[in-house]
Amino acid sequence: MSEQFIPNITTELRKDIVKVPEAIQEASGIIVFGKKIRSIIYTTDIAIIRNTNANAVIAVYPFTPHPAITKSIIEAADIPVFSGVGGGLTQGTRANYMSLFAEAQGSIGVVLMGQLQLVLSKKFVKLLISLLLVR
């Protein structure tokens, strides 16, 4: 079977983007909630996020997570975002709530860095299950 021609449309304004290697297109990737992801860029820089051909972004930073930062990244991104929600100093209830905030703001998933001891209350587990069942 011959290779299908795929047109490549760009402009002078969008030609200098952060590109992933061409070989990544041969990877099988993963499908998360119906979106195929072959490449992930690791950054919180909104200018980079807006100017890349990666399929998703992991937005993790070495500070205490805050909903305003997560919201800003998700709103600026035109690709799925995996949001950092804790793992270092941010653990327990705050990490739990940051996960809920990130999901409510449109994050496709969350990232916990380092070792984390989750303490889940029965109320939180019920809330999490109800959110997962809605999908």
C-alpha cells in the first residue's frame, strides 16, 4: 500500500515551533479518553506550550501547586494537559483537592512527583468515584 499524501500547511508566523522528532510518528502512543498521544512535552512555559507540535504537555513545577497556575496553563494550551498536583511538600488533603481542581479545570490527568502518602477520607473516595462514574 502506498503512502498517503498529507498536506502540510504553515505560515511564516508559525514556522519556528518546538518540534518533536519525526520518528515519534512511528510510535504506537497511548489513547487517553479517546485522544491518541504519541509525544509529550515537559514544560510550564505557555509560549512553548502554544508553539509545539507535541500531542500533550506535562506541566509540573518545583513549587506548591496552585489552582490559578493550573487554570492558566490549561486555558492557554491547545493540547491535553497533565497537571502537577503535589508529591514533595504538597501531600495529603491539599494534593487531593489540587487533583479535583485540575480535573474540574480541564486537565486530562494529574502528576504526583516523588513519594506521596495519600490519606483518603471516605467522603473524598465517594466524591472521586462519583466523578469517575460521570465520565
